[in-house]
Amino acid sequence: MSIQTADRIASIQEYYFSKKMSEISLLNEAGKAIINLGVGSPDLPPDRTIIEALIASAQNPKHHSYQSYKGIFALRAAISNWYKSIYNVSLDAEREVLPLLGSKEGVMHISMTYINPGDEVLIPDPSYPTYVAATHLAGGKVVKYPLKESEEWHPSVSTIEALITPKTKLIWMNYPNMPTGQQTNLRLLSAVLDLAKKHNILVCNDNPYSLTLNEQPSSIFQIEGAQEIALELNSLSKSHHMAGWRMGWVSGNKQRIEEILKFKSNMDSGMFLPIQHAAIAALELDSSHMDKNNKIYSKRRALAWELLDALSCSYVKKQVGMFVWAKIPSSISDAASYSDKILYHANVFVTPGFIFGENGREYIRISLCSKEEVLKEAIRRIKKMRI
């Protein structure tokens, strides 16, 4: 019997990391002991107060029922207070914050809420692959705008404007940027917002990396008038080592939040109450929490630089976030084959940049989510390999 899948599924592929992790699992079963420096899944545990809050709440028999689609007000208030503390941005906890089951869910919700079949969505290249997948699933048309190393991985405003048509509905931004590690440029974001207002286009900034190895956390809402035309996604996955907890949110003006909630409330239910209580504990941690984590990531980053030197890659040291982005040697044809050679000759996996877009084909990305001794072993293996 032949069952046909929906046309929308034909436009996407299984997520690269899903397939690659299966391949690595087979290699491990064969005794290869692969060192995985690809996925940005924090290996450090959440602060103990977060776990204690989860346990205490989970022990209450009344805390296992369905919850509000908007999350409890105490969580939204904690997010609002955190935005004020970190970014000096004021958010109305009642109307301008919507908790999500991770910010990846938000990418899909935003796409399904605003994109009609045939609408055009401007997406950076390179960028998080989910922006492309969500656009296709919503029936939209992907229009790439380039990010280039020669321009410090910032988009050209004139290039973006040249790509805008009457069908353009949404512009994705992601600063601090992943995969390139480029810091936010609020002046440039402001110019993009001016374009969006001129052409009546929604802008969404995906902002989960602003606390990692970054001395100047920023939000698109620091720009005056941004809430008129912009949304911002954020998450505790990276900053508070809660990736598997699926705790994120979207913020924006009251109308945008109500529109997204209309879709979200038909797709899922409210999140587990103990996770909400744990998230509140996370958001209430003082700055010493991130200072401690960043000291660890800083040491790991230095080892990542050493590893990249061993691979004869070039890179900029002034990157933020929990990855290091680097250009492969000119003698290598493409990063995909280079990544596979490193995998099969050194038993070390690094992410090839092509998965983030055409402009990533000459780059690789290394995650800082491995202990120092693991990174040192990866360096030892790479120095021994012969390609």
C-alpha cells in the first residue's frame, strides 16, 4: 500500500544533525569512540537552585495538571524582570510575553501565524536551518540575503531592500549570530527596522546566545519603536544549560502575542508547572552564575582555537556564543568532505558550515559543549591524523 505524504513534507529534509547523530552512533557501536564537537547541547548542569525548584514543585500533587497556554503570571513576570535586568528593556508581563516549549517551537509558531502560501521570507545565509524549514512548512518562499566574512557577517541594508517585494512578509535576524559568533550591531538592526516599517514587514530577532562569552548583551527592543514591528525569541537552553527542558519565550507587542497565541493554543498545551517554577529560579539567579560559566567557556574556547590551528583553519577570536566559526584551508575543496575526513581519520566530529547555507560551505563550526580533557584529546587525535 502506498500512502502519499503531504506536499509540505516534500520541501524539507530530515534535520542534518538527526541523520549525522545516527551515523555517529553506528561508528560508536563499532568501537570508534567519536568525540562530538558538533551539537550545541550544553554539558554543564543547571544551577542546583533550578533543580531544587523543579523537585520541590514536582512533589506537590496539585502541580501535575494542565496549565495555562500563556504560562503562569509569575513566570512571565520573571521574564519581564530578567529583560529589565539584562537589557534594560521593559516588557509588560501580562501582554507582551508568551512562554514557549523552547524557542525552536517559536520559529514554527511565528511562521505558521504570519506566512501564507507564496509569501516571501528573508532569511540570512548562513543561518539556523529551522528558519528555512519552518518557512517551507508554512508554504512560504525562502529568499536568502547574504552574510559575508568580508562584511563582518552583517547584512547589507541596501541588499535587503533590493530583495523586498510586495510579497515579503517576514525578515529573520539572529544576533548575536549563530553560526558566525558575530556580535549585535544595534545601529544596523535599527536600519533594518526602518526598512520593515517602510514596507510593513515583520522582523524577528532570535536571541538565545547573548549571555555566553559576551560582555554586551543586547536586545532588539533596545531600539526605540522596535516593538511596533518586531518580535524577539529567547531561551534558557544555552544561557542556563536547560536545553532538554524546552523553556523559551517570544516577546512583542500585545497584538502580536495574541496572534501567536491563537495558533499556539491549537498546537500544544501549557508547559509542566514544575518546569515553570524552575525557570523562575533560573531567571532570578544573579550575574555570578554566568560569570562562572563564562570562565569555563573561555578556557574551552582557547582549546578550540588550538584545535583549529592544528587543522590550519583561520578564525576571528572576537566571537560570542558557545561556538567557534572558522574558515577551512584554501587547499580544501569544501567543508563537508573535510568534516567527514576529520570524522573518519581522527574520530572527531565538527560541524560543516554548508548546513547553515551556501555562504557556509568554506567553514566549520566547533561547539564549546565539551570538557577541557575532551577537547585536549580531540586536539591530540587531530595532530596525529593523516589526510
